[in-house]
Amino acid sequence: MEEMNYLEVPTIPIDIQKRVDENGVIYLKSNIPLESCPDRVTDSLRYWTQQTPDTVFLAQRGSDGEWLKMTYAEVWEKVQHLAQFLLECDVSEEKPIAILSGNGLEHGLLALAAMHVGIPYAPISPAYSLKSDKYEKLFHCISILTPGLIFVDDTSIFQGALEATAKHVPVLAVTNGSGSDLSFERALQTPVMDSVESRNQKVNAETIAKILFTSGSTGLPKGVINTHGNMNTNWQQITRTFPFFKDGGLKLMDWLPWNHTFGGNHNFGLTLYNGGTLYIDEGNPTPQGIAKTVKNLRDLAPTVYFNVPKGFEELIPFLKKDAELRKLFFSRLKMFFYAGASMSQHVWNGLENPALETTGKKILISSGLGMTEASPSAMFNTEIRKYFGSAGRSSPRIGGKVIARRG
């Protein structure tokens, strides 16, 4: 077998029980015990605020083109004010929060505030509001949720969708299109009462954190309940698999949408869980969007780069022709991780070749099998492979169904 010179990163040893029942169903269970994890999502925010208060947690470009950065301490403080604001709104498990806008600082703050006091929220694909004039999928999601509050970053952009699907629901907006909208800036000024901490202490592992809608590719979107324990347990499982994520090990430049499990549960959640930093990339895997991504990557060297195969394919030509970008990009990169589709061999090679040229080493290209909207990950490949594929094809092939159970 060809010897490969690759960057060594710590990963969990493979120790799995396998059982096949009479119907050919394969059951896999890890023999490695799960370490303890918090009951509440925002326990991690509290912890990192105490341990590394000045570390940047979230960043996004402002209208002037400069990065707006929020440390863990700043995020914690804003979350307290927003949490109090939510306690004074007509929101509950029966009347959750619907978020129509895409990734953004305010979106992240509101989501954390809702989870902090046990109010479920649902990030809904912006495309349902902005790329349809009939709003069938948006109306479907809103009718299922019966929200008590809707968040948008700019009401003038979402006005048509709001009037068509939820004209009687209060709207919290960053930029107000009408005087009746609730102001995000004013919400941030809500005086914090003891009720915030009291409500937080009532949140437990079984509390609903969010409702994440499926893509609707096989019909109308379906709402999937994610509990606090559901997500925290999975983040611990993933961190146990890739221990270099720990203690701020994740520095991400990421565009993946938070209304999908990859961007919202996996990447955003893992960053918070491990005290890392997430720069919000407003780009995407299109000829126009990749230019924004490349501009952003000139400002941050990621430690892990998460993307879909199409995103990697769009980035490769820039890595090939730009030595300065290539040098920065690979300066502390430990892993590529893809999901959402299988990866073509030419894309696989297109990632390995510039890594070898720049660092003299191959970098782990990982993927996994997951549970779609429910957290989401179950199994990964953790070894350097020569050939492309999904997790099932870059590890030994397994026939029949696979059921992964928590160890």
C-alpha cells in the first residue's frame, strides 16, 4: 500500500460492537463511554464566558465591510437582555419563535436567548419567504408552529411573506419597515430580572430547544423536535471523536445555513460547545457567492473547513491560482469535512493536491452518516483515505440497514 504523508490529528480509536439480527439489520454500538455533557445548551455559553470571556464567539461583516465581532462575554450579556424580553412576550412551547431570516448575529443571539429560558424556536428557510410568491411552504411551517413571535432582520424585505402568512403575529425586526414592529435594539435594552436565571434553571435535557424543518424535498417540510439533551449529547459524541475541537480548537469561516442541521446544529453548536469562533460567511457555492467566501477566507485561517462538495469544487480554482490565499488557508487547517452529497474524485484530488503543495502533507477529508435534522451525526470516517466517497464508501462497505445506537 502506498505510504501517505499526512497531517496527524488526534481522533478517537475505533472500538465498535457489531450485531446482525435475523432480518439482516446491523446494529453498531461504540464501546467507548460517553463523557458527561451539560443539560442545557447555554450552559456552554455560561462556561466559556467565565473561562475565556474575551474570545470572539461570533463575527459578521457590517454594512461598512468591517467585521463586527462579539466575544463570549458580550454574547452572554446580550442573551440575558433578550431572554428577559422574551419572557415578557406571548411566547411558549405552544407559541414558539419563528425565525425567517438567514444566518446573522441577531439570529444567533435570539436563538440562544430563547434556549436559555426554555422557549422553542424554529429557523425557517429564507427561500420560503423570498423565492416564492405563493408561500406554500412558509404558510405550512407557520400553521404548524402557531408562533407567538416572528423574527426578521428587515421587515421591508419580508413584508410580503409576513402579510400573506402571519399578519397578526408580532414581528421582532432589526430594521423596521413599519412603526408597529418590535425593535431588536430596544429588546436588547430590556432590564434583566431574576426571572431569567430562575427560568434557565428549569430548563433540562428534555426541554425542547428548537424545531428544525426538513428540506421538503419529498413533500411539505416536517418539523423535527431537538431537545437540549439531544444536541448536547451529540456535540459531546462528535467532540469525543475529534478531540482537537476542544478548548477553542474550532475556528470557522462558515456559510452553511442555520435552518439546516449541518450549519445550525453541527457547526454553530460545536463552536459554542467547544468555546470556538465562528465567522459568518455571507457567500455560497455559486460563481457570485464564492467571491465573497474567498474574500472572507483572506481574513481568517480556519482550523476545520466544513462545506458541501459543490462548495469545495467552487473554492479549488482559487486555491490553485492564489499562493497567498493557499498559504493562509492551510496554515492551521486540520480537517476538511463534507456532507450533503458524495464527493467526486476530481474534487477530492483538488483538495489534497494544494494541501500537499503548501504543507507537504495530506489533510484528513472526513464525512459521516447522521440522523438528518436530529442533531445530526452518528458515524464518521477518521482515517486518511486515498479515494473519494461518502462515509459508507470511504470505510468498509456494509450491506443491509445500519442502526447506530448511543454508547
